[in-house]
Amino acid sequence: MASASTSALLYATVVSSQGQGLVPEDAKELRHHVKNGKGFINPWESYRERSAWEIIKAMLWSVVRRLSSGSPADKLQGVG
């Protein structure tokens, strides 16, 4: 039982010492939060909002492209 309590003590020591004070400078400004406090704004410039239909269309198009390309991964499924 001594090893379990030692492990728990070491784990607690390591976890409690990690990440203390490592906060970005602009974190207090909360730029990524919606003004009324409910929600989140994606900070990446490349991000754009997509509707459910756009997401489904992109997923289906990906499957169609993969199947029509005849990629080696599709050919290897029957081997073995």
C-alpha cells in the first residue's frame, strides 16, 4: 500500500506544479468570447462559419473523390 500512496503523492505534486502562471498576455481581454458572455469566436483567420449542409456536402465530396481516385488504400482492402 505504501507504493500506492507514494504514487498518489508524486502525482499530486507534479499535477499541482504544472501550468501555474502560464497564461497568454491577452487572455484577460477575452477577445475570443462573444460580448454578451455566451459563446465563443474562433480566433483563426482561416476559419469560416459553415452550415450543416455545407459540412455534409464537403464530407460526401471527400468520399466521392477518394473512391474515384482509386487510391492504393482501397485496392489493399481485399488483400490478406
